[in-house]
Amino acid sequence: METQPPQSDSSQETLASSSSNKKPTTVNISDRAALAAAWRSPHPILTHINADTTWLLHLPYPSSGVAPPPPGRSRYNVLLDPWLQGPQSDGGRWFSIQWHVVAPSVQTIQELNGLLSELEDDLSPRGSGPENGATAETEAVVAEAQDATSHIDVVAISHEFTDHCHEATLRELPRSTPVFAPDKAAKLVRSWQHFDTVIEMPAFLAAETKDWRTALSCAPLPPWVGIGRVVTPGNTLYYHSALMVAWTSSASGETANKGAAIVYSPHGIEPDALVGMQGTGLRVLALLHGLDDVRLRMMKQLNLGAVNGVAAARACNAKYWVATHDEPKKGRGLVMLLLGRTTWSVADAVKREGQKRVVKEVEGVEQVASYEFVELGSGDGLVLE
């Protein structure tokens, strides 16, 4: 059953946003020219692969200070919670089975890999001519590397539930693709005996971590990338936690511990777990957190929803709050009879959250959230400028 929260008495949404008037740069994978232009920029890109909670983060390789990228590559691609075709079921079909309502922007991993290959091909030295040092032999080597190598460098999984850890989709990836996951999801993936490398991602306590690279960067990741799980103390089941991908454009010098990150929390995370993020040396470019409040009636809170999202975006000082895991999927089973969903607008959530909290003041001036809310459809991407 879907309900609506009390509506604000404002006829126009007032979103918590940055002081900058610059509109976020978004692209769709169907617009190849705009996508190629974004790909050539020095900024990371976050792409919504389906309308639910599958994402692909494209990180530009640092220009100096680290080992050069593989031939024909300009970006390191991190795939989050892949689920493309077919149903997902947990606990048996009688208990819960769901299907996408909105078609994913790509139908297969092969199609996704082909798109990434095309984008890299546009930047490769092919056709640049001998005057730029690109001989027929070197062009052939680059072409062969692009054709033979997966452009998805690593997979990160937030939960063991099959809308996040979808076996059929994951089996489309090469065995050599490393997978990072929490303990239960890691055990599940290992049981398939498909992937060569499955790593239990490290826990990350924002308030206690001063060096994110020591905590999160481990082989086979490149030294400038880290993946981990932001946890709420006491939430041992990690249902309300977040997956974090961090990176830096420098590998040495006094900026080595500085960097950027996305915080991906499809079910929501308690804001207190994010309060210490600014002390880690990381700037949170995007918090991925849903709008919908989802619960099993009289039993369990599932997705914490937009009111919590407002507080979480403020707590980690995110530049962008990006909606996730809000696709109204079609389904059957016992869970569908028990599921309750409240759909919030950002404006109403901001108002409600403001009523719940005590306004903190610094020298008599109210602290104002600086995030920009962005909602991306299937195939839409956000340039993280």
C-alpha cells in the first residue's frame, strides 16, 4: 500500500541546495555526443543503469603520481548492485518475487561493456596518424586490449538480497572481475564458485578513521581507490549501513589522504554514522539515499526514506543527494501484502525533518545544508563536478 505524507503548504518546492546557481550536469547514455563530452572531462560520472539501484561510477585515472592506466583506458569503472533482467526473489517465490517496471538502460553486461568500449575508443589513439606516434601496430594492440578486456573493473555489493546481489546478472561478468561485499553477501557469491576474487569489504567508522586509504584501499584495487562499508555502531546486521567508494587524484605528497567519495545507502543510514566524514580527508560528492519510506507493517522499517535522507545529506556535507532504490517494482508473494510505502517529496521531507531536529547554531547563524538534490532515471548520469 502506498501513502502520501502530509503535504507542505508551499505551492513551490524549496530544496536545500548549494549557494551556486550552476545546474548539475546530467547526461543520458542514449545521447552519445553528450556522453562522450562528459567522458572527456576530468570529472567522475555516476550513471543510473536501471531505475532502481544499479549504478556505475566512472573514475578518471589520475594524470600523474600513480602507475599508468591499462592500454586504451581512461576511466576505472565501479559497478554497484547489478540487477538487469529477470526477477529477483528472496525466501522463495511464495514469499517475495519482483520484476523491474522500468526497463534497464542496458539489457546485458555485454551491452554495457560494449558502450564503455565505444567511449574509450573515441579517446584512443586510433586514427590519430603517425604524426602522433600511433602506428598501425600500436593501434592494433590497443584495439585487441579493448576487445578482450572487460571495462568493468570491480563490483561492489551492498547487501545479500537479490535486488542487490543478483546471481544471473553477476554471472554475466568475467570470472576475473573482483567483487567486494559484506560478509553475508560475500559468502553467497563465493558459493556460486564463479568469481576468482571475492573480498569482504572492510568496515569504516567515520568518527574513528583518520586515514581512509589505510582503511579502504587494498589489492586488487589500484592504490588511489578504496571501497568499504560505513556502519552504524550497534547495527550488526548492517541493514541500515552504506557502501563507500573513495578515490584521490594524487598518490603522494601531503594531499595523499585527501580525496572524494560517494556514499551509497539504498536502505538509508543513521545520520550519526556520517557525522565524522569531514574529518577523514574525504569530500562526499554524492550521497545515494532513497526518498520512499518503506516498511513491513508492524514489523520492520526497511528503507528509512527522505526525512532521514535530509539529515544524512547534511551530516556528511554531501554536494549532491541522489535518489536511489525508489522504483515501484511489480511483485507477488507474502511480502507484497505486508509492504507499506510512503512517497515523500524533498520539500515535504525538509519541512518534516526541520520540525524534528533542534537547529544548531554557530555564532548565532543557522547552519544551512549545501547539497543539491538530483533524481536520475534509467540511463541518466550525473557529472560529479
